[in-house]
Amino acid sequence: MKKLYWVSAVVILFLIIISSTASASTLNVGSTAKYKTIQSAVNAAKDGDTIKVAYGTYKENVKIDKGLSIIGTKYPKINGFYYHGGGTINGFTLQKDGISSNYAGGYGSIIRNNYFNNCGIYLGGGASSDVAIMNNQITGGAIYLYDTHEQTITGNTISNSKCGLYVGDMASIPTVSKNTFKNCKTAVYFYGWEQSPGQLNTFTGNKYINDKINIGWGMKTLDKL
């Protein structure tokens, strides 16, 4: 009897695993796909789904309210993404609003392999913590952190910006490695922190090229730099 019970339990667990794996779907977006807009695909998707976006221009600021992987083909152009959930954003050209979250979501998300033109990444609040920002090209924009923790920022190139990385009030010093800051007025700025290079033990292997100020400290808001 005990053996039968154990075998039944194993079978049930196996069926649950197979069912959860099978339930993840891929939704396609494009002019000839089922979904014409990214937002309509997000609305139809479930947690764990993947959305693949064909090349094109999408004049949307997409609200992501669940855990999804959103992957672009050949860097489709989009206004922006707003995290109210989480997940991965990979392979887009952002040209207006960038990627943002304001005390709403993004925890544990991955932002990688995107191009930002005159916009950037703006994350605020504990719900936007533990985000990996990797291998992005940001021109004329910033990575802005406010009241967030445990961010990993690596392999990005930020150029021609007023400020490349802004660590705002109540934000912990993130892990920042192997980034390039080029032609920025201020490459990295810490708001409200005391000027102590010893605090920068999470900064390794970054390059500063033709920046007016490599690392700054003080009480200036981003718009005053």
C-alpha cells in the first residue's frame, strides 16, 4: 500500500511538472502575426509566456503587468516599456520613454541587449530591486536608480549623456562592472552619499572615456547636473 502511494505521488508530481512546462506559450507580434501590437500580446499572455516581436515600429509605451520574456527581432523600435510586473526585455530600440518602473514592479527582471536613443532606464522603489541591466547601448540617456537595491549593471555603454548612472536617494550602491562611460558630463553620480571611494567596492573594470567628471557626489538632482 505504501509503495502504491509513493508511486502515485511521483506520477502526480511528474504530471504537474509536464503541465506547467506545457502551459508556457509563445505569442508573436507583427504586421502579419496574430497580435499587431505588443500591448495586445501582453494583455493576452500569462505569467511565464514569451512574446516575440517582429521588426518594425511600435508607437507604444507597453505596460508589463506579469512575468514575461519579451524578445525583439532585429531591434524593433518602440517608445518604451513600463514595469508593473517583471520579466525580460531583450533586443529593442527604445526611442522616447525608455524602460521605467515607479514603485510598481520589475523585481528580478533582466534588461539586456537593447539600444536607447535619448532615453534610458529609470527604476524606483523596492519593487524594482534585484534587476540585471546588461549589454545595453544608451545614447543621450541615463540609468537612474531611486530607493532600489541589489542591482547589477554590467557590460553597458553609456555615451553623450548629462549623467550616465545616477544613484539616487535611498538607493544602495549597485554592482557596476565592465561598463563604458563615454563623453558624459558626469559619468556616475551619487546623491546624498558621503564622498568615500572605499564604498565603491562593487565598481570594477569600468572605462571612463572623455567624461568631464568620472564620479561625482553631492545633493544635486538629475535635472541639475
